[in-house]
Amino acid sequence: MHRGRVVFGAMDEVVFGEPAAEAVAAQMDRLGKSRAFLMVSGTLRRETDAVAKIERALGGRCAAIFDAMPQHTPREAVIAAAEQARAAKADLIVTIGGGSITDGAKAVQLCLANDISDVAGMDAIRAVKGAPPPMNAPHVRQISVPTTIAGGEFSAQAGVTNTATKFKESFRHRLAIPHAVILDPAITLHTPEWLFLSTGIRAVDHCVEGICSREAHPYADAQALKGLSMLASGLPRVKADPNDLAARMDCQIGTWLSTGALTSGVPMGASHGIGYVLGSAHGVPHGYTSCVMLPSVMRWNKSANAEHQALVSEAMGHKGEDASEVLDRFIRNLGMPRSLREVRVTSEHFDSIAKQAMSTPWVPRNPRTISGPADVREILDLAA
């Protein structure tokens, strides 16, 4: 008999297929907000008119713009954004960009609510062993327009890198999740192909590790299996024709569904856990961590969850085939890296990566028990 608990988040709406500028303005009307603080991709702002369109749609309701959030969301940039938002007297944060910007805004909300104005002060609100400390609830919320498809906008958790320790830390509060998410496939036309496709594999990773978890349940499986099917169809179509907006929309909706497992309480596994370390300690982009780790984690886990892995193969259109091989071929056909060597992580670093991975939330909940760093090292060797 299934047992469990699904906690629904504090997101109001997901708007899909509408132009971003119009949808952002409509959300401000709905929420009754008048001072939007835009946290945006610097490249998108400098090289396209996407941010300018949203700025024009908001008119005098655009209070300020922050466009300097680096990859992996360092604490220093979070504090800089929070100080600018505070000075602008923002009553809403609007993110336009990828996962680092989205997570940065979540952390900014917590800094604003808890009067944190320096890097060291963030220690007071970071989660410890997965549990957030008592804190004030965010009063300046956010809406998000994602330009990548990793899915972080559907979560109440932010990953922020402590540059002193080179470790990605968790910050969370139930109200840190965006009020609304706007899925506009047209705005993703500006996203570099490698970034769109690799973050799509990150979404695939959400689906796969959710389906293969020891704690999987039917509610989560229904979303993850449909999401995986849409991503398995949509990503190759975007690769074949970058201007196919219908394919991009399928990938965005597939990504939305991919977060169903995690947001309904199903833990991720070693691919996510090792990926945290590869990102924070070695600068590997989020999507690439899944590209290089997921098939190897599946291969290592197969003895513990072969029945679940069979569902993955079937959802991807390859019933009866080995899931790790299906994923390996799928990722290679998209032109993504498939080894740690290709992302410039070599075996001399494997012992330190394995040790750090044991401290992440997900490695201890991997479907095949990981007893210590030596087991993680076995997975890294498979991915070398």
C-alpha cells in the first residue's frame, strides 16, 4: 500500500504560450504591484530586445534592473542584488533568465525579509542538513520568466554558492517559490543552443531520478513520465529546427512536469548530488552535470531498481532497452558532453568530489545505497 504526503506549493499560476512582456504586465495588475525589481540575464539585456520589451510594458512600474548574476549564484551577487532591490523599494521581483537568476531572486527575497545585508549574514538563513532555520517569511515575492529549462522556477528552494567553501548551499522557504511562472517559448529563441538543450537534460534528470527513486509514488510518476515523454520528443525537434516554437513549448511544459516528483516529496539521487559538487567546486554548468552523470548513475543503480528503469526506457520510446544506454545515446545525439573529461574534470579530483557529494541532500537517498565515498568514486569512474 502506498503511503506518503504531498505538500502543495504557494505558486498561484503558470501562464504558457503568452508573450512575456504582456504576461508580466498582467501579473503586476493581478497582484496590485507598482515597483518591479527586474533580475535579468546580462547577455539577454545587452544583445536582444527581450528585456527592453518587458521594461517598456511596465513603464514607470520598473523600479530598477540588476543584470550581474554569475553562474551558480554566488552569495556576493545575491547580497548586491538585495541591496539594490532594497534601495529601489521594490514590491515585486521579476526574473528573466536562467536558473542562477531564478535562484538568486529566491535568496534575495529571504535577505530582504530578514534584514541581511552582508555575505556572512546569510549563514543565519541557510538550510542545515536539509532543514531551514526559523526566519521571517518573504514579503517581496517574485514572478519568473525562464529562458532555460532546468525547472528551478517551480521550486521553493534556491542553490547558492558559498565562494569561501566552494559549496552550494540550500536556502528555502515555502513562500520563496514564485507567485507565477510565465512560459514563453519565443523568449528562449535567444538562449544558446548548448544551454537550452543541456538544461533540458537537467529536466530529464528530474524525471528519471524521480521515477527511479525508492520513494516514488503514483502522483509524482504521472507527471514525471509525461514530462519525460514530452522532453524526449521535444528536445530533438528543437535541435533539428531551433525556430520550432511548438517543440520549445513542449520542452517547457515537459520541464514543468519534470519538477512534479521533487515538489511532491520524492528525493533525487546521486546524479543530482554529484552534480551539486561539480557545479559549485568545478564550475560545470548545471545542465552539463546531468549530461555527464545521469547515464552512469543509472548503470550503477540498475541492480536496485531495474523495474523503475524500464519505465524510463518506455517513456522515451524504447521499451525493453537498457535505460542507461537509451539516455547515453539520447544525450550524445543532442551533441552534449558525455564524460567528465569533456567538462575538464579529471580523476585527480574524484576523491574530493566523492567526499563532498556525501554531504549533499541526495546522495544518501540514492535508490542503491551509497555507503561512503568509495561508492561515489565507482560512479565517477564510470563517467570518466
